[in-house]
Amino acid sequence: MPLQILKHQQNGTDKPILGEDIYTSPYMREGIELHKMPEHSHLPENVYALLKDELLLDGNSKQNLATFCQTWMDEEVHKLMDDCIDKNMIDKDEYPQTAAIEARCVSILADLWNSPAAATTIGCSTTGSSEAAMLGGLALKWQWRKKRKAAGKDDSKPNLICGAVQICWHKFARYFDVELREIPLEPGKLTMQPEDVISRIDENTIGVVPTLGVTFTCMYEDVKKINDALDKHQKETGLDIPIHVDAASGAFIAPFITPDLQWDFRLPRVKSINASGHKYGLSPLGVGWVVWRDRSDLPEDLIFNVNYLGGNMPTFALNFSRPGGQIIAQYYNFLRLGREGYKRIMETNMSHAQYIADAVKEIGLFELFYDGRGGLPGVSWRIKEGLNPGFSLYDLSDRLRMRGWQIAAYPLPSNMGDVVIQRVLVRHGFSRDMADLLINDIKRAIDYFRKHPISVPLTREEAGGYAHN
């Protein structure tokens, strides 16, 4: 950084000192109060340097293989984010073009997910797929309640059926007073099974939520099988149970990698889908999307109208003021990459994940839970049953962190809480060279533990174990 002109106390008066270096300034030498607002102003360059140094301790986001969130962007995305830093996307009338671009994104996603009414259906951006999931859940609850009231029946005990879900669905259930009937993970049942869904249904079930890319294992739940089981159940009982698909990650992968997989609006029972634009949608944090199959699938009671270009535009997000840059960046990616570009990126991600999976299997100490094939571009594994290699997966994660890698290690939920697994996620911006570096570092860590066996393995808390919240 260049030398600065800095004012500080000298002989009782503030006088500028020419040529003062940033790191010899008083508050770089002596420190400043960090937990309350200082009395006096400071030079922006000096405060920037102080904060930049602190942020170095966060680690390198590119080596964070625990997160689903995108950490690499085109330079043009950075420029667009700067251009939109002052745009409040909630103000449709003040920023009508941002609103128009948001509507275009909804149409593009509806078409990508095979909505029969892609040009006219309804959807919106959100701060992430957690908010989008809650909006989908609210629509299910409102539709169910409307039917119950029309039939003169009690509407005070709604329930929702899901598999092993991310914490946002637990929040939805608590915040909006819905019983969550979560199907536990069990050995041999690592995804939600149709028979377990059917056994939990009653007249108070507002919907079923399969996950296209389970957070814990990276696997897809079989939406088509669940849909078919619900069709059969309706014929037998008359209960018409809708589906909302939590496709936080898979919605931007399946259309390009497994286009024939039926998980989306091709199944009439699928009424809504949520996805994270800031995950495999390749956009910056934080933007999510929720799209309904048809406008009629979103209850009018949930919609508010705002003035937009002299007319009304529907809005139904839970959040209000937020920047418009992420929406613009999402649209940039759609135009910049197209279907072909997204396909190449996702194929590359899957290839790297499979390469890592094969290498981890070859080590001989691990059992693969998921090998990067048929679901998300990731890998998950456990230490082989009955084997004590002289370290735990928490120890391995901790050792890899010394080289900058952040690798998730955690126990599985539900009835498999005694099984600890490790998971790697591959995102855009990851290369084969990085995969080789990771594999070599895993092998070096194992060699270290062979020479220095761990007598007291780290706990999840001591290792800073990953949490799905």
C-alpha cells in the first residue's frame, strides 16, 4: 500500500504527518477499540488494511469443500455487483428493470424445470433457498387449510412429511405451527422411501417434501417413485397430497446431467420447487428461487401487490430490502453460459468428484457412502466398520485444515447418529490439479497418523465439526 498522510496527536494538537506508513500509524502500532465506535474518524485506507488483515484469518474460500455455496465468479459478476450495490430489489417501482429481470429469471427457471405454464406461472427470488422453501411450505399449508375450511373440517393440526432435511424445514415447522413428520435415516435407507411416506399420511398432511440432493450424503431422493406412490394412495383413499421439491442444489444440476430424470413439473403432483441460485446456480451469496407449477398453486392470500411501471406486480417474499445484484448476476449467468455452458460446468464438477471418490476408495481405509455418481458433484465416506486406523475423521479434517482445506465431518442424523462421515463438495472454480493436491494431502495426513497415532481422538466440538444450519 502507498504511504499515507495521517493526522494524530502530536504535542497536544492534530497535525498531518507526511509520508506516514499505514503500519506505523498509531492505531496499527497500538490498536484501537474494536467493540465500540471510536470517538474520532480514521483514514479509509488504514481501516481497510486493518479489516483486510483480519479477514485473512477466515481461510481461503476456494479450499472450503464443506460449503455448497459458490465461491468463484466471473470478473463481470464482480462488476455487476458493484453496479447494483445501490439497487433495492424490493422497490419494484423505483428499479423497474431489476424487477423485469427478476421476472425473466422466473420464466427461465420455470421452463428449465418443465412447467406447463412457464411463460405465465409465478415465482420470485429470495435471500436463499431456505426462504424459498418456507414460501413453498406456506403455500402448501394455505391450500390445505382452504380445502379443510370449504369442507367444514378442523384445520388446526397440519403436518408435513419429509426425509432427512436441512434445518430450514425444522424452522418452517416451528415458526408456522406445522408438525414435521421426518422419516429417519436408517442403514439401507439413506433416502426417503415411498412406503415410509405412505405410512405417515393422514387427512392433515399438507404435502410431501423430497430433496433433490440430500445435504448429508449428496444423494437424490426418488421424486418419481414418491409421486407414483401418492397417485396410488389417492386412488385408494381419495387423499390428494401435493409435492414440494427441495432442490436447493439439484435443480441446477439434474436438468443438465440427467435430463430424463423425472423430478420436476413433468410430474403433475409437483406444485412448487425451491433452489439456491448461490449454490450450483453459480451466483453470488445470497439468492434463492421458488417457482410454482401454475399461478393457481400459489394462494391469493399470500400475494401482495406493489406498483410497478404504472401497474401492479405481485410480491410474496418474507424479506424486504436487499440488493438487486445477485438477481442480475443470476441472469448474467443464464445469458452468458446457456444450457450448453451449464452442462459443461456440471459435467466437469461431476468428473472431479468421481475422480476424488475413486482415489479415496483406493486408499483402502474408507467406505464410500456416495461416489459422485447419480446425485450432486460431491463425495461422502466413512472409516470402514471395525477398522481403527489410528485417527478419527475429525482428526483428519483438523489435519487437513493445516493445509487450508475445510472438509466437513459430522455424524449422520436420526437413527444413524453413531455413524460419522466426511463429505467433499466440488463447485465451479475447482480443477483437477486441486483434486490431486487434496488427495495427496489426505495421503500425507494418513502417513502422519501412522507415525503418530492419536491416543485421544478429537471430538466434533474440538475439531470445529461441521453443522448443517
